[in-house]
Amino acid sequence: MTRIVQYSENGDVDRLRIEEADTPRTGPGQVRVRVLYAGLNPVDWKILGGAFGAVDGTSGIGADFSGVVDEVGDGIEDFAPGDLVFGGLPHHAQAEHLLIEDPDERLDKVPAGLGIDTAAGLYIAGRTAIAGIRAIAPTEGETVYVSGASGGVGIIAAQIARDLGARVIGSASEANHALLRSLGIEPIAYGEGIEDRLREAAPEGIRAAYSTQDAAELDLLIDLGVPAGRIVSIGAGPGVVESHGVRTDGEAKARREDLRWLAQAIAYGHIHVPVARVFALDEVQEAYRHLQQAHPAGKVLLRVEAKPLTPEQRAAVIG
Ligand SMILES: NC(=O)c1ccc[n+]([C@@H]2O[C@H](COP(=O)([O-])OP(=O)(O)OC[C@H]3O[C@@H](n4cnc5c(N)ncnc54)[C@H](OP(=O)(O)O)[C@@H]3O)[C@@H](O)[C@H]2O)c1
């Protein structure tokens, strides 16, 4: 048997429950992953809440995961049982086992140097960050603003902009400022007075911006003189292309190779993606409330499985 986080009515996170089902078996061309960690994203609870339409029957939740391949179907050559992998399977990932029908599209091996926990938080946030940074293309010496720079997307986008040579100002709650400073990002508090603080922090002007917030933030950035064509918005909906003339390159614009690029950048120590907190699968509702309310820095994860030690592992520890 396997356990899956599911819901059958739109609403708050209290609609989530853990159900049991038969463990899926692989068919030709398929890979089964025993999930170790699953990553949470705001889009999960937006989908749960009905922002993208009513749930049709019963749905799983979550896209991001990492785990270990435990069964492969006929014809699979690139993956084998025991491989550590990570990737994304939208509406399914918070489960003990995942059946991956298109492993070449959805799975990558975890490179040496990338933690199996960190790997579980990259699929949506990482690909979104890269697509947006590609759209605004920061250059050496430019001042770039990243809002929500302590969040899952912002913390990656800000560090890529930094590594492209930009001076990066990032907004976050006060409690997350020390972390941003340690990553070479100049922190700034969001909320009332931000316009004055940004003018003071960048008297020479802001040349490009990665906006994770609402359309009011876009008004502010345009007032500050940031060229609309060099603002990317991932939080204000598609209408801002027409209303504000900004870019909205998000996850859908990511390229297949982006996730591998990010995995290597983390493994080699260029980019740091903090794991803010790990919850057990049974604590899924609490985990989403934490993401919504606690201002975590970096990613919130579920630890999906705690498998008993094998006899060999036990023997190695206690004889
Ligand atoms: N279009 C796409 O393809 C796409 C893909 C992924 C995400 N998104 C959207 O992008 C947004 C960010 O995603 P995420 O995963 O980074 O979320 P997250 O991990 O929850 O991070 C949210 C960030 O926003 C900051 N923040 C909270 N309230 C704020 C406010 N009033 N003003 C300015 N900043 C504020 C937080 O700062 P503190 O925690 O320090 O307070 C944190 O840095 C979400 O709306 C998400 O749905 C869109």
C-alpha cells in the first residue's frame, strides 16, 4: 500500500487528507519513485482553493519531489532502481510513491553535492526563477530589485542575478535580512515607505526587476523608472502584460535543461537554497499553514517516508 495526500473539495488546507491506495506498478517506459521529500509551493494552495478551477473528483497535490527509483518498466535505460532523482509531477507529488510516465521529461538524477532534501524544493521555484531572470537579463554592474527575495523563487532569482554581476536589492521581512546579507543580497523591508527606501538605496536608479508580488508593486517599479520591458512579474497574473507592458515569463517558459543547470550551481556552491523547515507527511496541513503564515526563508518540505533500516544497515551500526 502507499499513502497519498488528496482532496475532493476546493477550500482551505483543512480539506487535505491522507488516503491509502495500492502501490502503483510500472508499465513499459515508466519509472516508479519512492518519494523521500516533497516541496511545497504557494501555487498548491491556490489550486486547492479553486483559483484555477473546481477540482474534478479527487486530486493529489504538489509538484516538487525527490526520491529513489524503486522500479522501472521495460525499455527504461537511463534510470535504474537505487538512483536518487528529483523533479516535478504536478498535482501528485505529495505521496509515498509516484509513477512517472515520461521520465525523460520529469526526472533528473541528483548530482553529487546537491542534498536530497534541497533537491525536492527546486522544480517550480527554480525553473520559475531562471525563466524570469532570462527575461530581464541582468548585466554586470546593474542594480536589480528582487521582491520577496527570501521566498522560494526570489532567493534563487536574486542569487542568479548576483552571479551575473548585478548589484541586487531584495525585499524581505526583517527576520530574513541577515540571511540575504550573507548571500550578497542587500535587504530592504517591504511595506509602507518602500518607495523612499528604494530611492535611497538606489539613487542611480533600478535597471531591472523581478517582481513576485501584485500589480501595485509594478506601479511602484514603473514610477521608480524601471523600464517596463525589464520587469518580470510572476505574482500579478497574465493581464499585466497588457496593463503594464511588463514580462510574465514564469515556470511555463523554463527550458528542459534549466533544472540541471540549477542543480549543478547548487552542488558547486554558487547558489544556496535554504530548507526553512521540514514537516512529516502527516503534518501536511500544518506545513502549508507554515508556508502561508510564518515567513519561512527558503523552502518548506515534507519528509515523506521514514523507512525502517535494512538488516545490513542495522548491523553496521549495532553489530
Ligand atoms: N508565474 C509562475 O510561473 C509562478 C511560479 C512560481 C511562483 N509563482 C508565484 O510567485 C509568488 C512567490 O512564490 P514563492 O514560491 O517565492 O513564495 P514564498 O516562498 O511564499 O515567498 C514569498 C515571498 O514574498 C515575501 N512577501 C510576503 N509578503 C509580502 C509583501 N506584502 N510585500 C512584498 N513581499 C512580501 C516574503 O517575504 P518574507 O517571508 O521575508 O516576509 C517571501 O520572500 C507566489 O505568488 C507564487 O504563487 C508564480
